[in-house]
Amino acid sequence: MAIPMRVFCVSSWEIGLVGRVFILLALAVGLCSCMTQSAVVKDVHVGDEIAYGPVATAYYAVLEFLQIRPFYSMKSGYGFETRFGSYGKASFVEVWSFGKQLDYSKGVSQKRICFQAPCLIEETGLVLLGEADFRAAAQNGFAFAMVGKLRRINGKVSAQAFGEVLKLKGQLAPALSAVQPPPKPYPDLALELDGKSGELRPREQAQPAVESD
């Protein structure tokens, strides 16, 4: 008697789900490996130097993640970049931390991987912090919430990533005002006719004409 063979049927959705998980994991690892180290970056075009801390994972779940990279810019001050990857768009508009709204600028939103619908979407942004808040984060870590039109994500980062920025800050070149004194005001270059020689001379050198009897 023939033994019936059990056939395992896997739907295309299940195959797609497994594929998305592996793709998301690979992307997260790739993002960490390509820029995970602390570094000082010089921008010769805008005349800025930036001390970057390591990439830190603030939130992770199946099919989505949130990473940040803290920094200190000689032009913009303290803050951190955000990168959120998910198969659903969040459209972040605000960032909060314990009742305080932070200075958030929305970056770009783009499709990263499109094996099949839906596509993996990556959203970036920038958060600026005051020096006191940044130094507090370097001691105690930093917890925050990113609020979007469609989603809300709570993130938390250890103090190490922020502390690395403060260590690198000392390697940045001092500001120009600290290297060179401010220029002296221009001297008075007004000219007057010299009374004795009849030539034009700077006002402070010109002598009045001698009246004849």
C-alpha cells in the first residue's frame, strides 16, 4: 500500500515575510558596519568639522528598526541623526523627551529594497540638542519618542554613544576667532591738500598752509 506523502504548502505571503526579515537584518547589519565607528569629519566646502559618535540602535523589532548617530558640529552644535527602517511609513514630524519637544528636522524618505510589495522604507531626520541635554545624555543615556503622522516609536540609547562625541570634540580645530584676533578697524584714509608741498596727503599728515604777509 502506498503511503500518502504530506505536502507542505507555503503561501507567497509567508515566503515574502521570511525574505523581508532576512533583508531587514542584512540592511541593519550593513548600516552598522559601514559607519559604526566614531570619527571626525571635515567639510571643506562649508568650513565645518563634525565629531561623530558610533551608530546606536534605539529601537528594534521584527521588520523595523531605529538607529541614531550623535554628533557635535562646530556650526550646528550638538545633536543626533536618525534613521528609521520599516515596511510601513511613519512620517515623523516631532521628537519629544520627558515632556520637552526637541528641535527636529525631517530628512528624506525613500524606498530602499523592493523585492515585492510592500517595499522597505527608510526615513531620516536630524535632532538638535542643547549642550546641557547632550552632556546629561553622555552620563545617563537618552530616552525619547518620535511622533509621526502614522506611527510613534519610543527609543532609548546608552550613554556611551554620546560620551564618544565629547571625547572627540577636543580633536576639532579651534574656532577661527580663537586663533586670530579680530581685525583692527581701518585707518582714516581721507586725503587733504598739504599746505606746504601742495600734494595730497593723509589727513593726519597734512599741514596747514603758511599765510604770507
